[in-house]
Amino acid sequence: RKEVEQDPGPFNVPEGATVAFNCTYSNSASQSFFWYRQDCRKEPKLLMSVYSSGNEDGRFTAQLNRASQYISLLIRDSKLSDSATYLCVVSSGGSYIPTFGRGTSLIVHP
Amino acid sequence: EAGVTQSPTHLIKTRGQQATLRCSPISGHTSVYWYQQALGLGLQFLLWYDEGEERNRGNFPPRFSGRQFPNYSSELNVNALELEDSALYLCASSTRDRGEETQYFGPGTRLLVL
């Protein structure tokens, strides 16, 4: 089983749609969780950290479920500019080496 | 505040040659990570430097090496280049806040091995 797994997609949605991505991780000792966004041929950029209590940043909501070992990202009212690959990142506190998922591709069309 | 910078942006080499990639972290960040992202693949962890020391390395052969300088900038060296080394090489610097580490990436160096 891969350490961090994501559905590669692509998720093809119209503008204004709500879309959700899930990511599962295998290391129960994982302590830090993030979502990054990567545009085509660009570097990954931090979108948001993920906390057990859940966190929201505008149209983006991230949730962590430690019992089931998955994190989720919800995007409401999708914009064309949301088209990108979304990377799930998990790290255990001791090693500080994050493990990246292979990413989920989102395409928002008019 | 300046972000992570990397040079060169593009590098073309032939098999057997050596490549040197450079990274300058965000001011105040002492940790530098190197990743390889081959076309269509996820980020693969290469090396982690902190306070001038190599702290961990990923599952890559010894011909991938590097160092971190006193000013926390870093170099990645790839010896005896192979065709499959062609990839985007990303550097990230990080800081720890309340025990949580967040990484910020540079724009990367695209290495093409012919």
C-alpha cells in the first residue's frame, strides 16, 4: 500500500460546482497534513494546512479523519482558475520528511 | 520577502556528465529539501539538509549528493548523469512553527539529459 494515495482524476467540473478530493495515508503516526496546489510546469504552492478540527479558507475547506486515516479538500463555487493538480502531503513529526501524493487533477470548464 | 530561488532554471547535459543545481532558502529558514519530479510522477524526496548537516536522504543512488553552506543555501550534485535523471528538481525551505513544519518551494530547475 502506498504511503499517501490520491485519486489521480482528472475531475472535470463546470464553473460554480462543488468538488471534493480525498487522500488516504498509511502511517498512523503521521502528525502534519497539508494540501498543496501545483499548476502545470510550476512549483507546488501551499494551499492550506489540515487540522483535526477542520479548517476553512474562503471557498476551501479541509478536514482530517485520524480514525480512518484520510484527509479531504472541498472546493465550493469552483472557478476556472482553480484548475490545477492538488497534492496531499503527510509527514510524521519525528522525521520531518513529508510524503507527497501523486496529486489529483482538477479541470474547471466554463 | 524573497521566496526560495533556484538556479539555473533550465539545464541540458549529456549522459555521463555532472550537473550542479543551486538553491537559496527563504531568509531565516535553516532547512532545505530537494525533490525530483519526473514527468507525470509525484515528488520524490531526495535530500534534507538542516543547519549545514545532511539529516536524511531518499531512496536514490550515491551519485546524487549535495551540501548546505553556512548561509543555508544548498547545492545538489548529480554525477554520471543518466537519461532517466531528466526531471524537474525542486528545492524547498522550511520553518517550524509550534512544532509544525511548512515547506515553501522554489520554481525548480528543469534538467534534460540527452
